[in-house]
Amino acid sequence: MKKAIIGKKVGMTQIFDEAGRVVPVTVIEAGPCVVVQKKTVEKEGYSAVQLGYGDIAEKRLSKPEKGHLAKAGVPMKKYLKEFRLEDAEKMNVGDVVKADTFAAGDHIDVTGTSKGHGYQGAIKRFGAQRTPTSHGGGPVHRHAGSMGSTSTPSRIYKGHIGAGQMGVEQVTVQNLDVVQVDPELNMIVVRGAIPGPKGGIVYLKNTVKTIVEKKGAAGISVNPQKASARVNPQKASARTK
């Protein structure tokens, strides 16, 4: 992981690119984040930094949290997240990470907590099918239905679909490209949607995907045997019947 930052989802909008096409984007208020803790190979066995985001009143933190931040000598922060960055050894406690750590054209992965939908049934939660509504179907059209055999296996398999809590899960959307970056407004604009509601906390980092540059269109073959019938009269398609 080369770069990372903590941010807040502001909302979605749309912009126009140079060709005049509409681009759906999500605006993220990214940073400024402060380095709260630095971990080294000699002491912890790996290299990483802990970033803090979001100012908060001291009275709203527990004693361990206040002691951890006071030891680092940084302002009180609400959200802490550890990242294993490649240049973590060059960073020090108190350093500030801003939105300009990313640039337009970068590809990132965004992790957030999905929207909560409360307690939902099997149809909305898993897309299950509803039973027929005629010929004596009864008032069970949206029920989960049969869940397993009787004698074998005499139980319900683990992971079977059913009603339950929907949403509020960690979701990562990969390979989103950064469209705009405004360090003065702490703003990063990415193409597409990201998980979570407005105001939700998200974590941005370099994508783990391998980016393959698009190649140009295939050129015309110089092999006369592969040329079209208009060029190669020996081809069967060029012979007259």
C-alpha cells in the first residue's frame, strides 16, 4: 500500500468531462489526518502508521483514548485507523496527511460501512422468490419456506438464507478512479458510488488491482494472406462465381 487517508462521504453529484459526457461522482471530504502512532519493524515486527481524523471534545473520549493521543502530542481525534504504507518509515508522529496525497487519475479502493436497512425478510435481504398468489397459496407468500430435509441431514445448513439484520456491513469498492482533488477544500472526487450514507466514514487507499493500460486499436495487417478480398484477389471470397 503506497498511500491512504481517512475521509467522510459528502454525497453524490455529476460533472461533465472534456468530451461533454456526464460522469457520476462521489464527493469525499478527505483529511486532514494526523499521524498518531508509528510502528516499526524493530519494535512491532512490521512498519505502519496510525492516522487520526475528525476533531472531538476531550470529554467525549475515554481515559485510554485521551492518554494515547496525549502521549503522541496531537489534538483529540475521533477516528483512528492503521495503514501499512510503504513510506511509513519516513513519516513521524504529528505529520499531517492531506487530500493532495492522491492525484487525479489515481486508482483507489474505498472501504466503508453500508447503509442499515433494519430487520428484513428473505425476499428483500437475499432476493428470494415469492410463492404463487393463487390456487390456495395462503398467507405465506413472503415466507422463507422449507429450509431442509427431515431425516437427512436433520438440520439446517449453516449460511442458509433467512430473515435478519440487513446492511451495516464493511464493504469495499475496488478500482475507482480519482476525477478531481482540491487540497484547499480537503476534497477528493471519485467516479462512481461508494458504500455508506452521507456523513459516513470511509477509508481510501491505493487499489490492489493490477491496472492494465488500454492499447490502441489493432492496425491493418501487412500480411498479404490476411488482407481483405479487395486487396488479395487470390482469396476465395474475391473469386467470382
